[in-house]
Amino acid sequence: MSISVGLSLNVSALRPGAEPRRVAEALTAFLTEHDLDRDVVVTEDASAGRVFAGTDFPVIVSGFGGWADRIEQGSHDTVRAVAPAAQVDFRWSFEDEDD
């Protein structure tokens, strides 16, 4: 069964300057590796020490459970490898749910 999901990833508590750029580059590489680079946009605010990654449109996924675990854990691991003190807030949104 396939479902439509959105994701957002907010990374904060980064040292202003180069650290947000390194996190953004690492996340972009991770997303490319998992064929999500066309679906997830990564932006950085170096002066505020923040990076955001998120979908503008839902991603259709089969086998969500295992896939979601790999994407969520991999995102956390990717950020922490570059910025161990970063705060990571990862959220899923389920587009098929009724409000």
C-alpha cells in the first residue's frame, strides 16, 4: 500500500557561520543518496544557526514503516556527524488524513 507523506526537518543550535552550510550540504547528499533530492528542499540561515529541509508537495511511499525509520534515523545521524550539539526536530505529515 502506498501513502502520501510530507516531511519537515528543523535543525537548530548550530554555530553561526560555516556549520549550517556543512549541515545543509550533508543533508543534501543524504537526500540525494535516498532519491529524495527532487522532493525535499534544503535551506540554511547561517546567521541564525539553522537549517530547514522539507517537502513542498507530498511524497508517495510504499512500505512506509521501514522506509520512514531509515530516513528519520539517517537524517539524525547525518546532522549529528557534522554538528553533534545540534537540535533536530523531524516531523512527518500524512497527507491522506482527514482534518
